[in-house]
Amino acid sequence: MSAIEKLPLEDIPDNGLLRFLTCGSVDDGKSTLIGRLLFDSKTILADTLHAIQRTSEKRGLEGVDLSLLTDGLQAEREQGITIDVAYRYFTTGTRKYIIADAPGHEQYTRNMVTAASTADLAIILIDARKGVLAQTRRHSYLAHLLAIPQIVVAVNKMDLVDYSPEVFARIKADYLAFAGKLGIDDVRFVPMSALLGDMIVERGERLPWHDGPTLFEILETTPAIHSAHAEKFRFPVQYVCRPQDSSNPALHDYRGFMGRVESGELAIGDAVTVLPSGLETRVRDIQMLGESLPHAVAEQSVAILLDDEIDVSRGDMIVKTGELPRVSKQIDAMLCWLAEAPLDPRRKYLIRHTTRDSKAMLAGIAFRVDVNSMQHQPADRLAMNDIARVSFKLAQPIFADPYAESRGTGAFIVIDESSNNTVGAGMLL
């Protein structure tokens, strides 16, 4: 019985939810790492384990192919690669996890961007035999661009280099030299073997020279994203709730503004400002599922009731008075182009920022980033997987913060009005 299992329920710590991403080059062992993590932490259901055992036997493998736990598409299993982003959910009793397994191939860069946009931590895998590759640099750049606060470099397949400390030290030095140029200054390194389980959940006996924590220990102790620093309160309104139930007097004049707290926290009695009107009032009540709450925190979906009758509708934003975001009809951003059709400077697009939509026109492309060399190149249009610094002119103002300060109000998507497809994802500067 573990130490946690011996504790009374009320004494078991709750470390919150952690979303993390695995990325790196092709065949670095990302899917196997996740499979090993789930297997060794005993979070795989018996029927799931039996299914991948049968599949492994059909493929003529001696052991269980743990990568099958995340490679769900038939094409992925046939080719032994990851194409789509695979999400897995598990809990250890002290923390809940959402894992995103990102594809390693360059042509699926847009899939990696999608997975990284919500991650609190990135595990960048490096094959110990190959060292730092172009895709390692590409995914590191994207993780840094998307402001993932925690980066862990997992040097995998140490069993194929005889667990050499010299190989690990060389890869660490190479990566740090590259990371320093990008401005990545907080990186942790773990030597491991996903295939055999060394330094994943258990330390194993083949890496005695490494005295750092295991990958699992890092995941368990990483602070939750919204606890890292104080955040300003941001509440984009999704829906105005007016039940107008004549049979219930309590609901006759009910007017609640429903949405998700993107950042910060709010308490009953706090002074708030409603944007774009700029009108000020105070919070009369905060409700969730019909129950009153003393305060609301980031990522909670609640209904806010105000003291005064103010005109508020979907797309408006409620913020604390004195903590106003920037209100603007022109934005500068780093844009990841996701569509097969290139960005057309002459077309109108729709910008969706939080719950607010605005028609937009491209105002200019400052440069395109060559993610292999990190050089800035001139460009007049963007193709699929391109990343560039751009500016847009908007028909309606948005209420925004820099992406580095707030992911929720610092990000937006670009929508093609004719097809309603999402064609781009941007981070405000």
C-alpha cells in the first residue's frame, strides 16, 4: 500500500489539473513514453491492456507495444507514427492529468500547435542516439512561442547508448546552447528509457549517476498554471440568462451573465467594469448550478449577477475596475496558418477572440519565421504551417491582453467566412 493510500481522504493532497504535451522528432518515443507512464502508474483499464496485448501479438512483438495506447488511428498503427493529436486522461489520486501526444512529422506542425495552445508543461523528447534535430528545435520554438511555462527535455532511448552520462551531458549542452538563443531559461533534463521504464515512474537501477527527479515526480510537483502568478480578472460573457418564469417569483427579474472565468478571481461585492460600455457596478451574486458562491476562480463556469441593470450581451467582457485590458481595432500578433489554402491579403476573415467576433482584414505581414533556422524572412502570403508576425484591422474592437500575460484573452482564431473553417491561430503581442 502506498503512502497516499494510507492517508485519510481529507488528508490526501489535491495538486489540481495539469495539461501536458509530448513532442519531438519522429520515432523519438513519444507514444511509448505516454504508454509507459500510464502502465507504470497503474492507470490503464484491464480491458484496454488486454486489447493492446492482442494487437502486439498480431504484429509479432514479444512484449506489449505501449505506443498503441495513444496511436488510435488505423493509419497511425499501420505506419507506427502519430498523425493526429491523441488526448488521454488519467489521475494519480493527488492530481488529474490531460496528456496531448503531438505528431513529430513536419507536415503535422499545425496539429502540434493545437495541442500546445492549452498545455501547462511540454515534454520534448530527444533520441539519445541522434541528439538535437531540426524538429527538436522546431517544437521547442513553438512551445516557447505558445508560452508553455514549463519545459522538460527527456533524453530517451538511453538503453541504446549504454546509459552513457557523456552522451546525456553532450545533448544537454547542445540543447541549452540553442535554448539560450530563443530565451528559454527554465529547462529540466531527464535521461530515460521509455521502453524499459527507467526514470519514468520508477528510477530503475541503470541510471545511478543521475540524481534528479523522475519524470513522474516532476509532473506531480509542477505548479498549476493559474497559481504561478497573480492574474487579472477576465470574464467574457457567453450568454445572458433570463428565465422569465412567471411561476417562480425568484426568477421573475433574474438576469445572470454566464461564461467562463478566463483568469483571475472575483468575489461578491467586488467593483467591476463592463466592456465596451465602460459602465461600472458591483457584483451582487456569483452562482454555479443554482448555488451561490462566495467567489469564482479561473476556469470555473459561473453566472454573475450585478447590482445595477446594465446592458450586457454576448461578446462583452466583465473585468475588475482598475484592471482594464487594451481595447483596440488593430492587433499585432504571431500567427500560425493552419489551412491548406494560403492566407489571401485581399480577403476578409473573421477574428474570434474569446466570445467576440469581428470582421478583419490583413494589414501587413512583418516577417515569416523559418522554424529550422529561426531566421525572419519577408513574405507577402502564408502557406499551411507557416508562422509569421502579422497585423489585422478589425471592424469591431476587442478587449485583449498580451498572450504572454494571459492565454485566454491573448489568443484568437481566424475563421474563413465562406466555409466556417478555422484557418489560423494567433497570439497577441
